[in-house]
Amino acid sequence: MMRSPVPPILLILVIASGCYHYVPAEPGDAPAGTTVRVRVTDTQTRRFEDVVPVVGRMIQGKVVEQDPTILLLDVPIMTDLRGNRVETVSQRIDLPQADVIDLEIRSLDRGKTALVIGGAGLAAAILVTRTLSGAFNSDTPNPGGGTEIVVPFFLRIRW
């Protein structure tokens, strides 16, 4: 029996699925609309822990506006799948710049992105090749008689 090479490829895709990384930056380096991860003081962690997701004193969101005293972030608090659309509910929070310990900007990792796209293309090529060559058909006769219909499976990766 021939083993399918698809599971190892899927494993590689899952491992490499993080197509971005965070780069340390100064608060002034993050213009409005930039996705950031901010480490805040314990005081700010306690202030927002019931309102927005705070993991290890880190808050992730998009910069709405900032000045020398305040950093205004739009922080996602809930994601809902409605049909084929994803709706995100956000909360705007203001952080005093004095309580911001670290700020990191989200940046695209071109190597991992290329690996994911290449892996997905390879998996699709293998599936199409195997389907068209009849690799999904059974060599044993159908014991119940009649017509056998083979439906290949497809992989959906959400970003």
C-alpha cells in the first residue's frame, strides 16, 4: 500500500504558519494603523485585564494615535465567524507612554511566507497529480457492485 506524502507537508505548513514576527521599536516608530505588541506595567495590566486580552503583561493591537504622553490602541477582544466573513469586535484603550515598557512592531517574515506558499503549492500539486492519475481508486473490486465514485479531499488554510 502506498503512503501519501501529504501529512509531512501539512506538518511543515503548520510549523511554518507564523508568517510574521515582532521587531523591537521605539514608540515614535509605530505610525497609525501599525499592528504592535506592547508590554505594560503591572498597574496597566490590572487596569485592563477584565476588558482586553492581556497575556504576560503583553497587549496586542493597532495603533490609532499616539503623542508623547498617550498611546491609543485598538485591541481585538472577540472574533466571530459569520458565514464566510470574519467579524472582529475591538476595544480602544489608552496607555500612558510612561507605562509602556516595550513596544514591538509586527513585520512580515518573507522566508516563512515563501515556505508556506511553496508548501501549499506542492501539496496541491501532489493532490491533483494523484487524483488525475487514479491513485485514489481502489484496486479491489467493489463487493456491492454498482458504480464507485471517488471524491478527493481538499485542504483549506485560513490566514
